[in-house]
Amino acid sequence: MNEEFGPDIVSVTDEDGVEHIFEELDRIETDDGKKYVALIPIYDDEEEILDSDGDVLILKVLEENGENYLVQIEDEKEFNEIGNIFEDRLIEKYEKESEEE
């Protein structure tokens, strides 16, 4: 049975209390147990889509008291390493999808 699933939608509240909605592109867990997600914003207004620069947001997943929190990666080296992993994985994923079409 072939089932289609929709995208994983994530709500993130910023430090000003404003809620932003994202689609989860990918998630990884490193060998040392750290978790990360790659997100792209979802826009309600077509104008916002045109103004967007298409950046992918990469966040670290932290667990506290059984709750998951998404936080910015403060360490530049860590951010670059994780960003490169996501970039490679996303390129590979979308190359495979375009080959299947």
C-alpha cells in the first residue's frame, strides 16, 4: 500500500513571542547523540514567498524536562559542520527525487 504523507510542520516562537511556522526538511542525530533539524519557513502570503531569500534554518534540538526545544547553534564551527552535513544530505535527497521523476 502506497501512502503519501504531508510535510512535518514545526511552530517556533521567537524571543519576542512571535510564532513562526516552518516545514522540516531533514533531521539528524550525530554520533555523540546531539540532534539537529533543518527547516524552511512556510508563508501564508504569496508576497512573503517572493520576498524570501530561501534560507534554510538549522537549529539544535535540546530536551529539558521531557520537552524538546529548538535553539540556535552558537558555536560557528559546530554550525558549519552541521550545515555541511545537511547540505550534502539535501542535495543527495533532491537529486534522487529528480532522477525518479
